[in-house]
Amino acid sequence: MLNPIWLNTFKTLVELGHFTRTAEALNMTQPGVSQHINKLESACGYPLLTRFNKQFELTIHGRKVYQYALELIEKESELLIDLGKDEPFLGSCRIGCSGTFAWLIYPELLSLQAQHSQLSIELEASPNDRIFEQILSGGLDVGLVTKPPNPHYFDSRVIGSESLVFVVPTSVNTTIPFEKLLPEIGVIRHPDLDHYFQTYVDQSGSPQLSKLNLDTISTKGYINQIHQILVPIAKGIGFTVIPRCCVNLFLERDKLQVLDIAENVKDPVYLVSKRHSELARRYDRVVKVIEETLVQC
């Protein structure tokens, strides 16, 4: 039997494409990663990598072993789900969502966990596309996304919505037409900005807003931590598009103002899981808690 630790190191190396990044991701040394790969090659009896100029390509044997590693992880995930599917408050719930939703739902999910000691909440904040990837690979069981899922790969349903707003500093003169104001003050970017901006443009029906090209607006900053996105704006720097509930949760919201461009711009929120993959019973109550919490958005 192939050592599962070596297989995981090999799988991570293939996906990251770099020995150093693999070592960092697995909290190992680079020689340790190389040792695992060498041992796995020895156990398989075939070379798995062709190395050149500090890079590598998978051999035909390496591609087979990588596929085997993926199937092994998926089977293990399916087994764990199957073992706990009849226990309503036993096991891990692996959930992916945006930083906004993590900020909102995590305290409520922890309250549920506090009532059921054998329930484990594992929440990962990621952009939409990353959540899709992790669900397909078996790293997550369910996700909350605002991008419509591909029905060929995912089961999904609308579980709520979030209101989107343009946010600027209170120091900004909002009597200036926004099509001139926004390029002038620059943008604070974040992983979901493009999606939020385009959704807002599409729903607003504003001819002035549709003329704005986000790519040509100067970047005043970038941050991938949702609770930090509004910090530069509170300090008078830039604008962004973000869910309204982020503004409501922000401690210095008195230093922010929402532009009155359009009302009721809403992004549907989809609950997604891998197609034809039955969820354990423990998700019944978890999903209900999420639905009740999303009403706040």
C-alpha cells in the first residue's frame, strides 16, 4: 500500500507546481518534500517527475499516480460523509463562503456547535471560483457563492441574497457626478470586486455607470480580508463595491457613506454542493442556521 502521506505531498506538489511552495503549504522543509517524492517513486517503481531547470513535468506514471491520489481523497471524503450521514449532530461540516458570509455566519454556527459537542464547524473564506474547485476536489462539502454554479457539476439552490453598495469616505464630495468622482478617488480592490461591480452595473441600468471601465480606474489598494476592505476607505482612501452587511458590521461605519446610485441591487446567494453527492444529516440544521442568518443581508 502506498503511503498516504507521500501521496498527499505528491498531490500538493503537482497542484502548486513548486517544491518551496509545497514545503510551506505542508509545513515541511524542501528536502523533506523531495524525500517524500523519492520514496513514493521508489515504492511505485517508476519515475513520477521529469526534472529540469528547477521545474518539473509529470511522467505518464506520475499522471496515473496523481489521478489515484485524487480518487483516494474523494473516496475517503465519501466514506466519512457516509459514516456520519445518519447522525444529525456528529462530525465535521466543511463549508466555503466569502469573507463577508464568514464574518456573518460563523458566530451563529459556533453557537450551534456549542450546543452539540460532537459537531465540528470548519469554515473557509474563499472567492467563488476557489469554492467551486474545493467542492469538486472534495475539500469542501458545501459552499455559499454569488456566481451561478454550473449545473453539470453542482447541485444548487438560492438560499438568500445580499445587497451591494458603492462605499466612499465621508470626506468625499458626493455632489460630484459619480462617473467623475469614482475615477478621481481610485478603487480599493478585493477578490470579489469584479463580480460585485459588474452585478451592480447590470442591475442598476445606469448609462453613466455602464461607461466606467474598472480596469482603467487607478488602484489605491488591495486586500483579501473582508473585515479590512473598508479600513482604507474609513481613512479617506478610495472606493469599493461590497455587500451592505459589511458596512453594517464595520465598527467605524460613521466614517463611510454609501453612494445613492441605485436601490435594491441584490446578488443571489447559492448553496452549492457536488452534483449527486448526498449531504449528511448534520447539514440540515447547519443550513437552516445559515438561511436564518442571511436574512440580515
